[in-house]
Amino acid sequence: VFKQLVRGAFNQSKAFVKRSSMVQSLLYDIQNRTMFTDVKWHERMLSDKVRVDTYRDGIAGNVKPGDVVIDLGTGTGLLAFFAARSGARTVYAVDHSDFIDVAKQIGERNGIGNVVFVKTNSRDFAPPEKADVLVHEQIGRALFGENMIENLLDLKRRALKPSGRILPARFDFYVEPMVKKEGYRVPFLWDNDATGIDLSFLKSSTAIDPFKDKTYPYLSIKCLEVDYFLTDPEPVLSLDLDTIQSAADIPTRFEVVRKVARAGMLDGFCVYFRVRFDDTVNFDTSPFSPQTSWDNLELRTERRQYDLGDEIRYSLALEVLHDSNTWSVSVGA
Ligand SMILES: C[S@@+](CC[C@H](N)C(=O)[O-])C[C@H]1O[C@@H](n2cnc3c(N)ncnc32)[C@H](O)[C@@H]1O
């Protein structure tokens, strides 16, 4: 009985920890801080020409001489240095990772003197003055992953002048039904008819249930894996962080009806996004746009044939916005 009580209490506290968003956020920050001490990540991000060029142009076009700027998650200091070169009076470059010591040295070597490096989590950062501009690249694989919304809205509330701007602030989020190229297709086991062995019974069997983890329906995919989209792309969600006050303002459930523009066998849904500084300075991570350092997320579904002019209906639920493992898509009849 005692053992059962202890086990019960343990399971309950484990469930509590899992549910608590504060604990989750803390755990996420620890993982994020460690990840960005790996220099490979910074090498990857700095070699992404689409990303770097768009940020350079976006900052040059929007940061004015004399501006006070905060760079949330400075990494190598890249965006802080772009802002300093655009004439910012002071840039507060904030990062919780030890890598900030390297950024400091890069600033010194390049003779950029007006950047103040602060090693802390943005949520603990108490700025000595309010900022005109908040720059960031807090963009995860599926857009929201790196606690982007929560971190930016927190700093906006505490550290940005009422006339201040977030750069970039506008995002379009796409979830497009796709056909994958031969050789890159990873259907569910019961949907796999390429082996000559009948696996279809697994659809109604529980045999593989213990072997599915919470990421089971999702795949991280590269642009070259996608053959084409069944539909003409349209964002399911567009948001502007300059106008949003709270993460609760962002819808998380969508009923989508789209016309099939190209016939084919649906393999899953491809998640990608567009990042907008303005209408001319922007980039996206569509598999059909120039390669960036972001992979795409595939939300797998059962395979299904669609013909030209058919309607494709799907429900999308983004349970916890920054955790794509909680997202689900289901295709209607
Ligand atoms: C995707 S990297 C971008 C780095 C750099 N801004 C760039 O564009 O190359 C995100 C950076 O934000 C930092 N970061 C993430 N969350 C943070 C937080 N809440 N407070 C401070 N730094 C954070 C990470 O340590 C990482 O260096």
C-alpha cells in the first residue's frame, strides 16, 4: 500500500510538472541555453544568406540614427551589430547563453563600441531605458518554437516605448497539403504498400501503440523532399506582434477548406512561414523558395488521392503554440 501511495504521488507530481507552463518554460530555457553554446548552430545561422541578407536590409531600413535598440537573443551579436551600423545610439544585446562572451569579443574586434552585452534571460532583463526598436531572431523550425511570442510580448510590455517597433513583427504561417518525392515518403506503417508485406492490419491493431512517442506523427524534412503542393499556398494565420497584446489573441484552431489545384496523393502537411520586415523585405521557408537554415515540419496524415477541383478539408489544432508536438491535423471527408 505504501509503495502504491508513493508511486501515485510520484505520478501526480510528474503530471503536474508536465502541465505547468512555468516549469515547461524553465525547462525549455535550460535546453535552449545549452543548445546555443554549440558553435555549429551559429555557423549554420550565419551561413544562411537568405536570413542574413533579409535581416541586414530589414534593420538598415528600419533602425534610425539615435535609436535605442534591444537585441533579444543576440547569439554572435549579428543583429546588434547591424543595428549599431544603422546608427543606433545604444544596443542592449541580451542572451542567456555563455556564447555571449564570444559576441562581446566580435564587437571589440570590429570596433563596435555602442553595444552593451547583458548575459541574462530576456525575462529577467531590466532595461535601464525604454527602447525604440526590439530586434530578434527567435524563430523556431515551425515558427513559434523558441518561445518567440511569449518572450517578445514580455519585453514589449516592459521595455519598448509606446511608439516602439518589433523587427520583424509580421509572420505568415502556412500548413500546405503536399505530395513528397519518391524515395522521401515516410507513410505510417499501415499505409506502407511498398514492401510486398501486408502491414494494413496495423491500422486497427494496438501492436505498435507502445512504440509511438509523442512526436510520432511529425517529421523534420528538407526542402528537396517535397514534390509539390496540392493547393495554391495561403496562410492559415497571419500575425503582427506590433498590434498583438497577448498570446491569447492568437487563434489556435482552424477549419480549413481549400481547392485542389494539382491532383495527387496527399502524404502530409508541410509547415512553413514567411517573416516580414515590410512588404518588400521578407523571406519564407517554403520548400520552393531558396534554401534557408530552417527545416520544414511535416505533419503526417494517412495517404489519400485528390483530383483537380476537389475540396480538401482539414482541422488544425495548435494546442500549445510553442510546442509543435502538441499540434494535430485531421483531414475531413
Ligand atoms: C536563433 S538564435 C539567433 C542568434 C542571433 N540573433 C542571430 O540572428 O544570429 C537565438 C538566440 O537567442 C537566445 N535566447 C533564446 N531565448 C532567450 C531568452 N529568453 N533570453 C535570452 N536569450 C535567449 C539563444 O541563446 C540564442 O543565442
